[in-house]
Amino acid sequence: MTEADARHMAHALALGRRGLGRTWPRPSVGCVIVRDGRVIARGRTDADGHAEAHALHAAGEAARGATAYVSLEPCAHHGRTPPCAEALVAAGVARVVTALEDPDPRVSGRGHAILRAAGITVETGVMADVARRDHAGFLMRTTLGRPFVTLKLAMSLDGRIATATGESRWITGPGARRAVHGLRLRHDAVMVGGGTARMDDPALTVRGFGAVPQPVRVVVTRLLDVPLMGQLARTATEVPVWLCHGPDARPETRQAWEGLGARLIACRLTAGRVDPVSMLQALGGAGLNSVFCEGGGQLAASLLANDLVDELQVFSAGLTLGAEGHPGIGALGVDRLSAAPRFELQDVVVEAGDVRHIWARRSVQEQDLDG
């Protein structure tokens, strides 16, 4: 890998990051086309097409003999658009540099093979570690069948999310809340438990970033007992609402939510609650690459206990609420330290007076998600 290769791949990865949360079920890919050391075109995945197609269209005839930097192996299958590998061949590029092989069985080395068969020089693995982080959601859904899960906790210093009376607005300040909206924007879906939906009546939309595509709003509620006059119900035709429920939800309640425009996802039950493994597999099957979970405590505990949290975003405010406050995480049943879910610290950021800790699940770091 040359310094120029690293620089142009970093450019392609940065382009891909701009589309996170907006391209599912496809990965958010970036493409940069370089000729004689100069960037002549670039593109990223969006609702209208793939990164390579956008970049090649912008480059036109100048793409002939150029190098294309792509943050993931070009696709090799026909979908809504022709294979990007074939488009690169037709454009006459001389060299393609990629970060990762695509583990999707429809691609999985075939894109690279198409390019090599056409006499194009192919190099892969450039900035692969960065690409694995950027594409973590797509890689996880493709290899494990479930989306990447980020759990957000906004808590007092002593780990409480509300007072004894249930008051919770606002524990953290405006800086932290804006950061949370930025995190919502980068995920395919925002998820809460039924208790949070009933207590807070949240909108779960991205605000403060202008007119942007909104994430899917997911509520985990065994009996679908979320208010039919709440914000989620009133706006279900404007921003998608998906309800993960148990098999014992009443037919009339299902019909009411479907009439409001919500999508219902039936899941198994475990110990009387919606089974988190079943739920995430269903969400992955529906195409979601990443889910941003905002609680509450029971849902957080369920995900943690089943080793389903891939990243923790913990916002700590400078106040204490005491033992009578509501804990940020429900019972985990941990009786030995060795059995406790463990995470590795990635970063610490001060958000206008609050502190944000970013943690990664150890087992995710150790997995080779791209196969």
C-alpha cells in the first residue's frame, strides 16, 4: 500500500460514512476515481444507485485507464442496477483498489474475479481495519444475520436514568442530546422498549440536522400495549414504525396498529418477554444493518445478557439520584465478575458538560466479520 493508495482509500471511506443509516439493506460505499494522481470523480451509495455507478458517470471517458478506489468489493450480481464490477470493466479502468471483500454470497470474491478476468489490476485489503468498522453493520447482517447494535445510556453518575417518581427529562444537557440525534442519523433504526414508549411518548426522530431521511422506529412490546394516540401512532404513516411483539398480542390490537400504517414483526418469547435473538434476526431479515437502542432498562438488560450489544454509548451527567432512582440497566443475574458483559474503551468525549464514553464489545473486535 502506497501513501497515495491510503489517502485515496481514506477519501472513499469518508464518502461512504456520509451515507450510514440511509442505504440499508445495501452497504454505504464510497468510490474515488483517480487519474495521473488527480481525483477526477467520486460517488457514494444513495437511494438512486451505487457508489461506483455515480463516480463512473461523473468521470465519463476520463475513467479509461484510471484507478478506482472502492471501500468494498464491487458487486457482481444483478439487482436494481447492473453489477458494478461489470460497469468498471466497461468504463475501461486500469486498476481497482478495494478495502474488503464483500461476504455476501452473491459477491464474495466474484466482483474481484470479474475485474481480473478483464485484465484489470486488483488490489484489496487497503485500510481494511477502518473499513471493517465502517461496514460493521452490513458485515454483521451478512455473516450473522442480525444488525449491529449500539446501546445508548444517558445516566447520572450513579447509573440512574430517572428519579423515583419517573422524572427523566433531562438528565443530560443539550450537547449530549444533540450528539444522540447525530447517532440516530447514522443508524438504520432507533429502538426502545414498550415501557419507554408508554412512559415518555417519544418521537424517536432525528432533529436539529435539517431535512434528513429518518430512521425506522422500532418498539419492542410483547402485547402491543403502546398508546394508539401517542406520537409514534400519530406519525406512523410519515416515519416508519415497526413493532416487535409476541405471539399473544391481541388480534384487534394488531389490526389497529396495522391500520395506522405500522409494520408488525412477530417474535418468539423467552421467559415471558420478546426473545432478543429472535427479534434481531427478524430485523436483520428485514434488511436493517444497524440499530440504535435507547432503552429502557429491561430491554438494555436483555440485549446485554444475550451478548447482543456491539457498542455502548454512555452519556454521564454530573448529578446523583440515589438508590431510589430507576437504574439504567435492569437485572442481569450476574453473580460472578467473570460472567459480567465486558467492553473495551474506545474513546471519551466531553459533550458540553456531560461525558460520553464509547465502548466496544470485545468479541466483536476479535471476530473476522468479513469472512
